[in-house]
Amino acid sequence: MLTVNIHDAKTQLSKLVDQAAQGEAFIIAKAGKPMVKVIPLEPTVAGTASRLGFMAGEFSVPDDFDQMGSSEIEDLFTGRKD
């Protein structure tokens, strides 16, 4: 596995990332001491990352949702107590 020092990694980052994306993992070292291993990410399966609408049909939002608690909130601002 390729080991590069941190200075070389900074100057060749684009090239190294492209190589890692192709499956060629590498190690970045500082003063000769290995610090991190760069590996490619696993490809995501289409459709598994989407969370939008995952609870569709599980609950309903009341029609007056945007007005709920408005009188209590108004009382907080006016100092009025019931």
C-alpha cells in the first residue's frame, strides 16, 4: 500500500483521491509515522439513501396546525392571563 508524507499528499491531493476512488487505498504519514488511511467509499444503492416521505401515511397534520397554540403565545407577549 502506498504511503505518502503529508506535504506530498497536500500537493498531489487530486491525483491521490482519484486513485483511491479507483480502489487504490493509501496512507498519509507525518514525520514517517502513519496517521490516516484513505480508502474509497462503498457505492450507495440507488433509492436507499432517500429519506423523504419515509413515514407517508403514518400520521396526519391537522388543518389548523399553523394556528395551534396561537392564543397562548399571544398571551405570553401581552402579559394576559386567563
